[in-house]
Amino acid sequence: MAEIDIKYDDFVDITDKVCPLTFVKAKVAIDELEDGEVLAVKMNDGEPVQNVPRSFKEDGHQILKLYDNEDGTYTLLVRKVEE
Amino acid sequence: MADTINYAELKKGGFMKQKQKGFGSLRLAVVGGNLTASQIKTVSEVAEKYGKGYVHMTSRQGIEIPFINVNQLAEVKAALAAGGVKTGVCGPRVRTVTACQGSEICPSGCIDTYTLAKELDERYFGRELPHKFKFGVTGCQNNCLKAEENDVGIKGGMEIAYKESACIGCGVCIKACRTDALSIADGKIVLDESKCNNCARCVKSCPTDAWEGTPGYIVSFGGTFGNFVYKGEELVPIIKDKETLFRVTDAAIEYFEENAKPSERFRKTLERLGDEGLKKKVRAAYAGQ
């Protein structure tokens, strides 16, 4: 596991979901946070890591970092930005 | 008087002979896959009144109304025209210009495909040539509109530039890239330009806009996907302005007009003559000559 050196407020694992539920689950999780809070999202390699960070960006949130867990999964740290 | 019907002439107006004697399927003009709701209403009314109450969606974003009686064709065309619907074309000429929704609608789009399709349509639609000639415009490397299956295919892409000062080294772009063109060294991204296919996924995914993308047109020539299948080839680098793009498309269509035998598709001309002549002509056009 990569060492996550950013403090986060909530964690969601979407490795058990397939598109489009990957982003749905992540979106529900970030919706529940307050403005400025940070969400950690664990996702699979492939489509999720190619698309989920970009979807957060398109929704206006701030991506902080992507960690390679070196087990075929990644953890994305994203800060909630209210509209 | 069915024996006096000139079907070649009718095909210019998009009327396709059916198996059923005296009937044809009438092809409508559609540009870039868009019709207004009011146009669709007109099509619906005409299909109810003159056809069999249904339409056929073609493989290239067109609509045909089957079972139009040839004797009512003029009346049908007038009814369509009154509702702002024009007829399409078949036969040896420039066909429907297809397009995906492009950058105005789609988050993946790199170019405004619909505007470009309308411009290509105004410039070339229906132009008489030795054989059919198809243009297709797709907004990005996802290639929803299958650019390379057209005689001239245009695909949106971006030329990219890295702004190191804006980069936070998050690594999102490395995963977004599908050609392994990016890697990280000392917290900064390294681009292998030989692997970049201008897809702009790095630009679209970067959270800090550290990838600057300049939109452009990736053009392919000589594609065909019918009796014979061939993937169109890119003969010039990505084009960044429309003036150059139209100079290049003009050059391709002129080359076809000047060199093809009657009823010979673009690809077949290129196979008969080799592609050196076309390469020379489109590269000169690309260079501004």
C-alpha cells in the first residue's frame, strides 16, 4: 500500500462496482461531505482510474493526488468544491 | 409509364428504387446527424401520409422514407420542403456529412464537429464526382463516428504542451493516457511524443490544467467500408486551423476528380496509381501551397 500523506474526512471503496456504478458510488460519497472536506476513493486499475478522476474534475471538485497501491488498485484524494 | 422513369436522375434527388415496382425509398438530407423537432414532425407526417407510416435510419445518420410512390414524388418533396426538410443524394457524388455531437455537447470532444459538418456540407454536398465520396467528422479518438471508414475522415485531437509550474504530480494523467506516452520522474511528468496520439485525455483529466491543449484536425484519406474494407490513412500531421484543413480537403477531392476512372472509389484509385501523387498534393496543400 502506498503511504497516504494527505488527511481525509471520508473513505469509499468502489473496487466492487462496475461502470457506471463506480462513479455513482463515489459521487454519493462526495455529495455527503461539506465544502472543502476531502474524500479518499479506492478504485481499480483500468476504466475506473482512467475516468473517475476526470469525472470529479468535470463536476468541479479538486483532485489532490492519486496513489498507486501497487495491488491493481489506486486511491484518489479529492477535495469537495461546492457549486 | 414506369418504363420511362430515369432512376439515375432520381438518385440525385435521393430516391432509391425499391423491389416493389413504382415505389422508392426517399433519402432525406441530414447534416451531422441533427434534425430539429419540427423537421422530424414533418418527416413523420409525410411518412404517415405518403409512405407506410415508418422511417428507416441509415447507417450514416440519414433518414429514408420507404414506400414513396414515384408518381407522388414531386408532391412529397414539396410537402417536405414546406417543413424545412430537404432530400438527400445517392450515386456518384459527395454524400451526407456525418458527425458526432462534438465539443459543444460531449465532454470528450476536442473540436466543434457539427459546425464543421455544416461547413463541409455547404462546401461539397452533392458535388458530382467519379464515384460516391464520404466525409465523416468525429470529435476525438473515441471515434464514435468512425472517421477512417470515410473517403476523407476528420477526427478531433489536441497538440499538448506541459506547464510544469502548474503540475502537482498527482499522476492522474499517466493513468488517463491510453498510449503509455506519459511517465513520472522526480515528481514531474515526462512525455514521449512518439507515443502521443493527440487524444487529449491528459488535458481533459488534469486537475490543475497543467496540460495545455491546442485543438486540431487529424485527417485520414481513402477509407472505405463496403464491399471492400480499408482504413483511411493519415498523410499529413494534425492540422490546427480551418483554412489549412479546407485546403487539404480541397486537394484530396480535386485529386480524386482528376485521377479516378468513372465508378472507381477513392481507395481503388489510390491502389491503381499508388498513393505518392495524393501524398504530394495534400502535403503541398498542408504546407500552404
